[in-house]
Amino acid sequence: MIFKRIPPARDGFPMGDRKMDDASPVTRVVIKRPYWLAAFPTTQLQWRVGIEEFQAAGFPEWQELSELNPDFKGDYLPMENVNWTDCQTWMRCFARLPHVSKLLQQESGTLLRVRFPYEAEWEWACRAVQDGDANYRACTWEFNGTSHFGDRDAAMDHNGWFGGNSGRATHRVGEKAPNPLGLYDLHGNVEEWCMDRWVGDYSQYWDGITIKELREVNAESSDGRRASRGGSWLYSARWCLAADRYWWTPVDRSRNQGFRVGLFPGPNRAKASKTQVGSKLRREAETQREPTESPRAGFENMSMPPRSGENF
């Protein structure tokens, strides 16, 4: 897997859209620490190879996961027809693999957690653009650099697979333009699960809310539904905007629904564990080549986030 670093939004960014009832009022969300998202939605090949490794490692979950099949078949098509619970199980096993767990341990003692992004983390990663040498801001566009006030279908045709160009099927990841942070297929192809419990709008949030606070507010929700983002191959361009939101129950499976793996800094465990990333593993992670001409490149080996020198 190829992972892209998402910078923090320490001054906050405006999440939502005042024209969308379920994405308003627009709320400033503060993201204090950087994180990483996979450059592509998880592919069917990655899903299968993961299951093979889970079996080899003796994880009993491999059998249940191996029974799940996408509707559209292809190694480099996104994995779909998997529900929130399925993906949680797959990511939990992924993080337990010995070679993965070693790479997740940072030199600072911080252990990276494998999970979905929260909606705010997903939207910031979708909208963030560099503003100067080290600063980032949230753009006002909706389609990877194309204003949503323009022709939405033309913008989506450049950036993703949707009802107007998909032929009513998913497509290989990485065939459309990436966003400024190097993330592909954020718009269309498959919806992407988020961590959040569904909330009907942002009225219960407040200006400057952090991810931790957002998580605590969501935890109080009794709604069993979970949020997803990005639209799919089936939807119109209108439903693939950066701020658009959807919901499914944790057990719903759909040919529209896939997922993207995220890595997020957790608590500092330097005192609890002496495990450190070896220099060889660090060099391999930092020099892992990213895909150039083909989305196939880089899928054979997992590439972890490069060390940025920033303390988590």
C-alpha cells in the first residue's frame, strides 16, 4: 500500500456546505496531528493477499473474510460489497501481522493505529492544498481543483467514475486525476466508510471542535448507522461532492461501498514498549517507490509513512 501524509489543520478548516441540509452549518474543525491515508481505495488484490497472510499467521478471522466477494471482479478494482464490520475485522488483522505491527511503531514511541478516517479527516484530506512552503488551507473547490460552480459532469469526468461515465460498474483505481495531496478516487468509483456514527447535521458541533471532541460527541449518538463519503460509480456528479454525506448500517453490504485504509497517531507508548523500528525497515519504508504510469506499481509491497521529523 502507498500512503500519503495528510498535514494537520491546526487553525481549523471549514467542514461542510451551507447549501446542504445534512452538511451544515459549516463548522471549523481543528486537526492537531498529521496522519496518513492510502493513495487508493483498497483493491481486491490487497484484500485477498491480506486474507492469505491472515491465514498463514493463524488468524481465525481469515475464513469469514474469505467468503466475501465483490460484484465486479478484477485485481485492481476496488474491493466492494463489504460492510463496516467486515472492514474493521480486515484492518484489525492487518495491523496484527508481525511485519506490519513493527512498522507501525514509531521512533518516538507513538503507535500508529489502523482505522477509517472520521468524516472531518476525510474531508480535510480531500480539500487540503498547500499555501506557501509549509502552510495548508482548505480549498473552495469540490472536484480536485475544479469549482463546483462550473460544469459538475465535466469536473467529475476528469476526477472520478460516476453515473455519467462509469458504464454502471467500478473501474481500476488510479485511472483518474489525483487530488493535490496525491489521493486517487476520492470522488466516485466506490463510497468510503468513515469511523463516525451518523449525525443528521452539524448543529451539535461547535467552532474549533477537535477530532477528539468530535469522537466524544459521536459516541453519545444512539444511531447505529455509520457515515460514508465520496459517492460512487452509480451516483450523479451532485452526489460525489467533497461535502456530501451518506449513511449505511454497519452490516449493510453494497456494490457501491468500499474503503480506504488510514494510519493515525495514537498514544505514546515509549515507556510501555521498547520496540523500535530498525534502520533497515525505515530505509525500506522511506525509499519505497510510488506508482508512476500504472496503479499496479507499489501494490506488491506495503509502503509506510516516511518519517517527517515531526513529533506526534
